[in-house]
Amino acid sequence: MPKQVTEMLKGILEGIVLAILGRRSAYGYEITAELRERGFADIAEGTIYALLTRIEQRGLVDVAKVPSEKGPPRKVYALNAAGRTALEEFWATYDLLATRLAGLRDDAAGTTTTIQERP
């Protein structure tokens, strides 16, 4: 993965994980596996576990220990009300930035020529 993609991804990875947990509860390995299935293969599993610890400490998820057939119990993360609010804020911010970036790209390509001047 190019360095620029890696750097941009660092800024939105929490939102991506919240989006996954917004669909269903999951444990760390399941989240990593889904990220890989969606083309984010270069994200280290340790990065996801560190992020899960941070969002747990911030109170964005509820955690349940579920018995595992292999080894110790798994920590299963589920988005709670605070996490859903954070996810909504993430998508609103993402949409705002995506719109502004698209405008910049269009301006650079010459497809949009209107720029409002400030008084």
C-alpha cells in the first residue's frame, strides 16, 4: 500500500472499525478479517487491537467475554449509544470532507469555474 494511502487510512481507521461494529458485534480477528476482505490487507492485526482498546476506553463500545473453543475467552465488541453517535459524526465529517475534496478536484480539472469571493 502506498505511503500516502497508509497515512490517510490512519486518520479514518477508527471510523471504519466503528462502521463494521455498527453492522454487528465482532471480536478483533473478525474485524481484521473483514478489513482484509474489503481490500485493507496491509492493516496489522495489532493496530486493530490497539484501536479497539482506545475505543473501549472512550466508552464507544460494550465488551463481552465469550468462551472460545480454542484458548481463552474472546472479547466481543458491540457499538453502544455513544459509539453510534461517534459513527454518525464520523460519516458527517467524511461526507463534508469528501464534498470539499471533490470540489477541489473538479476545480483543478477545470470542470468547475465558480469560486465565491469573500466580502
